[in-house]
Amino acid sequence: MFLKGKTALITGSTSGIGGGYAKALAAEGAAVMINGFGDAGEIEALRQELEALSGTKAAYSSADMTKPEEIRQMCSDCAEQLGSVDILINNAGIQFVSPVDEFPEEKWNAVMDIVMNSAFHTTKAVLPGMKEKGWGRIINTGSMH
């Protein structure tokens, strides 16, 4: 259990690649906070699975990654509920495919808010705690989309 005693916050982790990250880190002993949208029952089942894998607590945040105040609250909740944020994986994303000249501006802004701006806001929120502890890892992932 390489990550026993560490806490990971993974955005966009209620399914897909983010869910895979959550399971992998939990299997190594990390407490995990997941974030995203989806069926409440499936999210709770995943949270319970993470607790079983890690042998420690797991939590869920429904923070909207387009809202900086919700992002800050999610980071604060993670530290409060699970002890700290030692590992941050910025994984949240959405996609919209269109030729550039037909791409709706509101869709572009939504993609940028979730993919780029949320990574800035989560990193800004957790970095002071990592600096204070003298340890932390931030991983930013992206999609070919």
C-alpha cells in the first residue's frame, strides 16, 4: 500500500479514466475524493468500492467545475473530510466536436471552463497545503478531443 496515509482528489472521476485513477490510487491505500456527475446510486457504489479497496475513507463532491467557489469548497471539504489533499488529478472534461467556423462560442467557453479553468482553480486551492506539508503531486490529464 504505497499511498497509505495520502489523500487524492480526482476531478471528473465518477466514471471513465477518472474512475480508473480513483480505483488505482485506492488500491494503493490512498483516501480518495471523487467528483463528477452521474447516477447517485452508481456514485455511491463507487465510493463504497473505493473504501473497500483502500481500507480507509472515500468521499464524493458534486462540485460544478465551472464554478470557482464550488471548486474551492470541494478542495476544502476534501481536506476536512479526509485529512488533506496530497494528490490532485485534474481530469474533468467535456467534449463538443464541430468545425471551428461552426463551433458555438458557448460550447467553447464551457469546454475551456471545465478543461482549463478548473485545473487552475483546483491547483490554486490545494497548492498552499502541499507547500505547507512539503509534499504533493498534481497531475493534469487531457483528452485527444
